[in-house]
Amino acid sequence: DVKVTQSSRYLVKRTGEKVFLECVQDMDHENMFWYRQDPGLGLRLIYFSYDVKMKEKGDIPEGYSVSREKKERFSLILESASTNQTSMYLCASSLWGRANEKLFFGSGTQLSVL
Amino acid sequence: DAKTTQPNSMESNEEEPVHLPCNHSTISGTDYIHWYRQLPSQGPEYVIHGLTSNVNNRMASLAIAEDRKSSTLILHRATLRDAAVYYCILEYGNKLVFGAGTILRVKS
């Protein structure tokens, strides 16, 4: 089975800190995605990547950046964390660029910014 | 954006079938219809997807209306482990855009 691993289950940071959320997948998938999940809003796409060193903005990229130096790893970066970035962050991967491929999700990182 | 509309919540009895509806009146001809579910404290997991024809797998069945403006996810015998949020999703520019989903409660 595909495994998508997020480095932390819970994270507490202070306003203004630089935050790194790490995601690793073990199935050689081309595509990786970062979503945030907030009550009543479902999942919203922040950034995605179809290849190493390649990134595209999702629907809510403001305040975030990403890095994909290796195929298996996709990092989400909060340059200066703010309280409105308190959320559940979910990483996902899929095999090809077409959306009719399955997405495999990690268990999520609950980030609290104080 | 292709949008979906689902009821906020539904309730079912254990061992009974469950029909989860989804409306997607703005669907385009090449959009796949995807269903994912999210169990408590976990990331979403794939359930099923289809384009035009009804689809079956070991988890569920997907019934797609002839005009493709709606679909129904069918759980044939609900168990307590099926209690989750169910998301009906369409493609949007090669991305999956999730809505708020339907909270399914299963009573024993």
C-alpha cells in the first residue's frame, strides 16, 4: 500500500515563526498536494507539484510556499506564521497528472499558531 | 469551477443500505466524479470514481444519472466503521476540489 507520511501529528508555533511541514511518499508518485482543512470549509488546495522542482498554486496559496527538491518529498513552508493559519494540513500524492487517478492522503498535521 | 452539492448530514441504521446523493449540475463532459471519505482523525481515503457508467468495487457502488448532473454513492450494508464524512468531488483543472461533504452517522 502507498504510504504518505507527515512528519508531525501536532505542532504548536508562535506568530511570526517560520514553519516547515514535511511530507514523504514511498510509491514514486509524480504528483503531490498540500491541502488545509477547516471546519465547515472542507479541504482547500494550497499548492501542488507535478514534478521535482515544479510547483503550481492552488486555490489559497497566499502566505505559503513549497519546496520539492526530491520526488518523494514535498514541503510546505509558512514564511511567517499567523493565527489564521491555525488548521489541519493534509498532504496527498497520486501517480499521474490526470485527476482520475486516486489521491493517497497522509494522516494530517494539526498546526496551532499562538 | 465545477461544484457539488451534498446534504450536510445523514443517518443510517447498521446493516442497512445507505444512499448518499450528490448534485453536480455544472459538470462538464470530461469530468470524473470522485468519492472520498474521511474517518475521524484520519486523512481522506479513496472510495470510488466514475465517468458515465455505474461503477462497483468492494467498498461501494456509484450510480450516475444519465444526464450526469447527479450521482449517488451506495453503501450496501452500513457498519459502524462507515461513519465518516463523505465527499463528492469533481475535477477542476486536473485538481480535486473538495466541498464540505456529508457527515454519515450510523446507529447500532
